[in-house]
Amino acid sequence: MIGLMAIIGLIVFSSKKSGSDTGTSPVKIIMHNITFSPASVMVNKGTVVKWQNDDDYAHNVNSNDSITFSSGVINGGGSFSYTQRLRALLIIIV
């Protein structure tokens, strides 16, 4: 089994926006064929972000500080959710 790691970079914005802005609607990021879709999304305070692993490979997701959130191992078929508690931020898959 191949273990893959996706690092999620977090950038906090107060007014500048890029990527898809979801308001506070739940956001789902799908892991499939060793890619993440969408690759970037603007997340506002109170928004739930769910990463769903549809790969046969284990993945994990972490904030760039590894403190804001850290999923641990997400096996195939598993998921991880995080609720944004601060101001709006941009999630970028790198």
C-alpha cells in the first residue's frame, strides 16, 4: 500500500478572495486518483470542510501549521471533517 500525504496550505484573508467562495455551505473535497478536487476553495467562518478519500491509498490532510487541523491517516473510503472557526481562509492543495 502506498501512503500519500497532502499538505493543506492555509492563507487567511480579510477581504481579498480567490478560488471558489462557498459562503457557509458545507464543502466536500474528494480525494480520487491521487488528486484532490477542488484544488482550492475559499472557506468562511462556520463552514464545515469534509475530505472524502475515494482512493485505495491512505491520505492525510494537515494545516500548514499542523495545529489548526490534522486528520491523521484517512484510509480508502474514510473521511475527515473540520469546521473553520476563524475568519475566512483559502485552502490550497499543494
